[in-house]
Amino acid sequence: MGLFKRNPFGHILFIKKWLIRILGAMTHRRFRGFNELQIDGSEIIKALPDKNVLFISNHQTYFADVVAMFHVFNASLSNREDSIKNIGYLWNPKLNLYYVAAKETMRSGLLPKILAYVGSVSIERTWRAEGQDVNRQVKMSDISNIGKALGDGWVITFPQGTTTPFKPIRKGTAHIIKRYRPIVVPIVIDGFRRSFDKRGLRIKKKNILQSMEIKAPLEIDYDNDSIDSIVEKIEYAIEQHPSFLKVIPQEELTAQEELNKLREWRSKS
């Protein structure tokens, strides 16, 4: 790799590699130390092609969710099985890994700008801006940039566009799936909201069990599935369909008890 080789967005890969190494070393104990990240399905990561893969996930914090996925993906590609033990996997990280984020969030300070260089595909939200509800047209350049990222590698997106659980899936994700035909891999996370503040930068509570379940790719008929059908598949895959509200524990449970209760429900469904 040439010293000044760039990705399709103009980022110098040498700089990106060192940023991932440094930020990864700084954040590793957040998922294996202060708290413990329980991983399921890492073997799915190893079987994926090098590009045109779209990860869809529920969302609990602005940044911690993505950082955890960078750890898990790179560890999996370095033959760790459901583990991020031994951060040697950060030495040769996957550089064509991107995530979709709101442009205003990635411009909100020095650290977000650094995180943006690591792999953000920044878009303008059509429904929210500066804390206010808005209604504006999708920018085609934003869609094209997501397509450009898929053409180069893997893209992480949070199709609800918010950290609030059980909010509707944005149809833009379904349109992207229809247009670019990526392999769509669902991920379900939990525990991050209890571990971190909303931005995912400050540790709010220690000794929290975090979980990340990587599921098998969705079966999608790109030609015949409707937008609404794809949206519904996403809702069920990332466990954000309204029916899942029935299994969320209402009483005070520990993180492990909560996780066990949800797994018991999954095994019966």
C-alpha cells in the first residue's frame, strides 16, 4: 500500500489505519474490561465478500455501537471466534469499512471529526436537524456516497436513524437495498445504552453485560420485494418490530437476566 493511497472519499489509508489502531487501543477496555461484550455469530463475518455488504442494526449510542462493531469485525477477520481478546487484530484493520452517520453529528467537535475520518459516510437527515423536526428531500449525493462506499467495501447503517428504540425504519434503507443489491447482514445489540451516555463517549456504568448478535444475511428478492416488505424484514431482523415490545422486560432485571429472557423468547418463536 502506497504511503498516500486514498479511498474513494479522499481519505489517506495510512492515516486511517493509524487512527483505527490508536482509537481501538484506547477503547478496547470499554468492551473487554470495564464492561464485557458478549458476541454471537462472528463466523458469519468471515464468510462475507470483501465489498457490497450492508450491516443493519438497532442503535443505542452515537459512537459506541460503531466502535464495538469495528472491534468485532476486525477480530473476526483475524480468526477470533466470538471474542475481541488480544488487540493484535488492530494491527491490520479492514480499511474499507464505513458507517452511515448524520452530518451534523460528525461536525460537532474534534473527536467526531476524527471518527468521521475513520469511515463515516455523512448524510443530511431528512427528518431531524439541530434538534428540530424537519421535512426535506433526500440528497441524491448522499445516496450516491453510500453506493460508493458499498462499491468499495462494507457499510454499517442504523435504519431507524435514532437511538430511541422501536422507532420506524426509514424507507431510505430499503431503497438503497433495492438499488445497490448488497448482502444485508442484521445485527442486534444491547447493553450499550446502560453502559454509556447517549453520545457513547462517556462511561456511565461499569460491569454491564453488552451483547452483539450477528445474524445470517437476509433473504431479499431485489426485483420483486416491495419497499414495505423490505422494511418489515428489517424490523423483524433487528428486533425493532412492535411485536417485540411484548418481550421487553418491564421489571428491574440484571443485564444477564434480561438477555436470558429475550433468548428464551427467541427459542420459542
